[in-house]
Amino acid sequence: GIGFETTAPTVAASIITAARKSLRNYRVLSLLKLTPPVMRALLQLGELRIDGILCPGHVSVVTGTAPYEDIPERFGVGCAVSGFEPVDMLRAIGLLVQQVESGSPAVVNAYERAVSPEGNEVAQGLIAQVFAPCQTEWRGLGSVPDSGLGLRPEYEDFDALALYHPDIAPSSEPTGCRCGDVLRGSLPPQDCPLFGTACTPENPIGPCMVSHEGACAAHFAYSVTT
């Protein structure tokens, strides 16, 4: 299972169904990750000048706005939950700008039509029933406590990691690739020595260029060079 809070409820439901049907040919290798813990990990680095955070709307549909509430107080950084339409993002950015100008960071919901403070409690219940937070690795950040989801012991019959003990080698960046720094926000994509030369969407070297959602692929497609 790969994904974030948006994917986790469906994976959890499939495991619950498999347990109810006593299936013995279904296993899950959980690589699911949690958004709020890694947001805090980035802010704790202290190397990034972050004025505000656009919180992802699809994740927030599940989590609600409550998991972000400590961030303004702890880090002095405001959070605005945004949808994915241009008008949603413009509104959320505008709210963050107002917070920066007033010096009053807070959590605001600019995606009210889909996100509530409490979130989707049914989905949260499925996640809590099957998974427990665990330490996991993040590219560019290393190991972050309680930022992943591992199967609870009562569902270990469906846990591929517990059953098969796969030998997972530590990941490493290709020579010259700076994807970790790009993902962490400490390096603009164009400052990677491979960007636009050895590494292009047609010949991606690092993961940031592989997907059209990657920072390097987006910068390659939409940046304006003067």
C-alpha cells in the first residue's frame, strides 16, 4: 500500500474484509505515510523560510483541520486548507498573505465545501482499527517518527513485512541527483546539476522528474526562463 491518508482507509477496509472472509492469499506491504508529522519535521529543521502552508484538501477531507492546529502556535506558521481548483488555491494563498501581513498565524479552511474540522470520522476509524503510527523513511528527511502507518498485531496475518521479512536495501540517490534537497525545499529544481541536461521528463534520473506531479517535472514544463 502506497499513499497518504487518502489511500489508507481503502487499504484498511480491504484488510478488514480479508480478515472477515478468512482469506489466506492476501497480503499488504504498508508504505503508507502521514502528512501532519512530516509537516512538523520540515518546520523543525529550521532551514526553510516558510511563511505559510497550503494544506492538501484531499488529505484534509479525511483528517479534518484539527491535526494542523498546533502548527501556528509552535512554529508561528499559518495553515490554509485548499482545494485544487485555481480559485481555491488563490483564495487560500490570499488568506495566508493576510495572516503574514497581520502577524497572526492560524489554521483556516478555504475548502469548506469538502473539509470539516473533524474530517471523515468513518475513514479515521478504519485507519485506527487496522494501522498504528510508526517510524518511516522520507527522501530528503531521513527517518521521521510516527509518520508512517504499520499494521496492528491483530492483523499481522496480512502484513507482508512481518510474514516475509523482505531485505529492503537503503535507498540512495543517483550520482549528482539532488531530489532529496528539492523535496525538502532547500534547493530549487533548476539548481540541480542534472536538471534539464541529463535529467528531463523523457530521460528522468531522479523521482522528482519521473511523475508529472514531481517538482522538477513541473518546473521543467512550466517555468519561464528569461
